[in-house]
Amino acid sequence: MSESSDKPQDQYNDNLDDLSARLLIFVDKDGVMEYNCDWTPGTGMKDIASIFYKIMFDNLSDSILQEIKQQCVLNGNEEDYVNLINIISALALDNISNETNSVDDIVVPPDRVFSI
């Protein structure tokens, strides 16, 4: 089951009593992204694996963005959602650009070296 929590965001920060697994992702004021991952013995391992599965293969990030969009529309902040999507797109394009301009990329395939 994947759904957002209606509970206050800080409710689970220090307490794992009511949870079998959690993944917290946060960015500090310096822009450094960090995470914390906890699980309880027993089913906690399966549950943390389920979190990663849903993020990686079951479109959890899309579901979260869709809910953010709905909340922005309800609150009359559609511009916030558009800005969020634009920032995500810019980060993705920057990442693609960095990958294609890597110093480690082979400019000339080895079998073409003597053909030049």
C-alpha cells in the first residue's frame, strides 16, 4: 500500500515504535542531501525492501508528485508545482549533460584510431 500520511511530518522522526521500516530523505540548509534508513527485526527488512521497490520500479515518485500537484491546485499554488517540475527537469538535463561530457568518455573508438 502506498499513500501519503495525514500525520504530522515530524511524528516519526525519532520513534520507530509504530513502524516496521522508514526511509527519511532530507536536505540541510547547506544543500547537502542526507538520508536515514531504519527497520525493525523480522518483517522490517521486507518492508524496507518494499519501499525501495516502490521508489525504483512502482512509480512511487510519480504518485508523490501527483499528490503534490493536487495539493498545489487545491491551495491555489499551481505555480509552485510548475516551478518544482521545472527544477526537476533542469536537474535531469544537467545530469544528462554531465554524463555526455564526461572526461572518461571515449572520443574516438579504439578501432578507428589508425583511420584518422
